[in-house]
Amino acid sequence: MLKIDQSLKFSDLDEQITNLWSLSGEKILSIENNYDHEKGAPVFTSSGKYTTRGWTEWTQGFEYGSAAIQFEATQDEQFLEIARRNTVEKMAPHVTHFGVHDHGFNNVSTYGNLLRMLRNDHYSGSDWEANFYELALKLSGASQARRWTKIDDNNGFIYSFNGPHSLFVDTIRSCRALAVSHLLGHKYMDEGDKEISLVGRLVKHALSTAKYSIYYGEGRDQYDDEAGRTTHEAIFNTNDGQFRCPNSQQGYSGFSTWTRGLAWAITGFAEELEFISILSDEDLDPYGGKDSLTETFLKAAKSTADFYINNSALDGIPYWDTGAPGLTNMPEHYLNSKSDPYNEHEPVDSSAAAIAAQGLIRLGRFLDTNSDEGSNYVCAGLSIAKSLFSNPYLSEDSIHQGLILHSIYHRPNGWDYVPEGSKIPNGESSMWGDYHARELALYISKLGKNENYRFFDSAI
């Protein structure tokens, strides 16, 4: 269980974050100068070098979004140039990619960050540049909203790349694409000139995720005995819309919790709480109203946040799946000790920690940091960040292209690199883990200066 340091303040991490940006810049330049993009987007490291492998091209936005964030944090203009040039040259296919659910990852991380910085005068650009980013973000939200499975006349979800039967818990964080598109004033038009509400699709997807992807200790199945468990994939009968079963692609099973999926849920719902808080009652009344939606999203966010805290190691780093079979061979009460990425049984997943930490802080701030509950979540996020930004998780090896070590991609498929002499994967990084560590560092730094950083700031 995470040991929360209740004394931590945002500024307490300043020294660690300064060190992180120094290392981060070297690694971004190493990838930019040495990685062969003809092979596809970099996904995760193997023996310290970024390589590509995956079902879809879902990580390229994290690569160039990292450069954008690096510029914002350091004002080193070479990173702005990397972000702008590559976004223009390489990201367009992601904007209208109808085959994936990852628009919020790829496009808000690139076009969104660049537009936000341009609007906030972090750099000089033309109206045409701003309009270009806006158009990309408008189209991206509509492209993602197009992937729709109807459950009944009032409900549905954005389906994963697995097909119309598949609801992924990950997608709640990628729904940021629909939110930005809506705030930019875009209208998604379908057959017969029918206008489809982007807010409606986002909200309905979030409600389906809260209902089917998260368990609340209410006896939905034999293993529903602790609130906050998540399933990676919820399976539906597309003929009649009925929910059939939980499933997992990257976790151990549908009845255990893949911790990166858990992290996506924490941060996704925390962000959607921030988003709906700025919307009018008129926007949300057709979907149950702001109060009802806030209650549902808050229950999902708090349940998953508490589950994460209770099922992580002492330093806040979780093992890759709470039901991974090798965990039975770990020392008794292993969650009451610091995480051990070099154990012989099951790997940790630092990328889950990088994602969850931001969500915990956002949730705490939404609840009010002056309350005990809100302060506890903020300090939980800071405690995790303090662990991530130090040994053995922060990569200080200039040869290694990754920033945050001990990330896991796809344990069931055996895609993760196992170093010689080890029985489990360790020592490697992922593009999503590195990006979210940078985003976390930027967010904490801004909060320490009484500033803020929200994904939709580019659109308001």
C-alpha cells in the first residue's frame, strides 16, 4: 500500500524536476537524431534503444508531444522546432485515422500542446498556424466520435481497434479529443446531415466505462469484493447491445486489474470532471445533468484512485497486474515494502505510476486541497512522483534512450525485453510512460507557481 507523505508540497520536487528536464532533453535528441522512423513510430525500448512494435501507431503523438512539453519547461527552442516540424510533417494521418481509439493520445499531445502554448504566448506564431492546429483538433475529435457502438437508444461507447464489440478502459483518457473538438465549436455531421453531439458521445462513453469497466465491490461477479477494480476490455453482443463479460488484452485476466488500465481510468475520469465543470447546464441536461454526471464520474475516479493506493507498493509503484500469477511467490506482505523491479516473479509497471500520479493530483484539486480528502489524493500523487523521479526509476544513463525505467507494454504477448540473467522484463522504458512523466513534471511545476495545466486550455 502506498505510504503517503502528507507533508509534501509541489515545490519540494523542484530539484528532482530540474534534473529530470536535463536528462529528458538528452533523450529526446537521441531519439530524434538516431531513431529510424522508416520502421514506424517508437514504442518502447529494447536493451535501452527505442524500437517499434504494436497493434496500431498510437505512440507518435507522445514522441513529439514530449518535445513540445520539453520546450515549455525549458524554453529551449530546438525542442519547439522538433515538435512543430514533425507535427506538420508526420501527424496528419493520425487526425483522420478512423481505425483507432487513440486520438486523444496522438493529437491532443501534439496539436493540442502546440495550440495551447501559442495561445498563451509561449512562442510567436501566425494566425494560420493556430488555425491549422485548431482544424486538426476539430477533425480528430469527430474521427474518434465516429467509432460508435450502440447499446440501446440512449447509451453506447467508442469502440476500440478490436472492433465494435470492444470497450477499452484506456479510451476514457483519449476522450479528451472529443472535448477539445467541442470546445473549439466543431460540429460532427453524419448521414443525412445529422448532427451528432460530441459532448453527448463523450458523456455516454464515460457513463458506459463507469458502468461496465469499473467494479465497485457491489457483487457484479464472484471477484467484485473491492471497489475500484477495472477490466481492460468489456465485451458486448453487437446484435442486441448486451454486456457479455470482462476481458483483458494486456492484463492477466478480465477478473484481475491491469494497473495501466486502472491508471487510465483514474486520470481520465479526473480530467473529465474538470471538463464538465466548465460546461453549462444546458450542455449536460440531455445526459442526466451536471450534478448526476459529477456524482458518477467522482465515484469512478475515487474508487479507482483508492484501489490504486491500496494495491501499489509502499513507494506507489504498482506491479503490472494485481492478479499476475507470480505474485503468489512474492514475499508475504510485499505491498508493504518498496517496489522491486528486479524480483524474480512479476514485473512492476512504472508507466502506470506516471499516469496515475497526475490523476490523483487532479482528483485532489477537484475535491479541494483544503479538505482532508483532497489533500490526501494530492499528496499521494506527489509521493508517487517523488519515487518516479529518482533511482531506480529515473534513467540517468546517457546511453539509454528512455526516461522512466521499468515500464511494461504487453506481458501476455511476451513483447517486453528480458535482460540476460533476469526472469522478468525490467530496465526498459515506453513512449507513453516517458511522455506522462514529462506531463506530470510540467503539471507539478506549474502548480508550484500557482499556475495550471489542463488538456482543454488550448480550446478556451
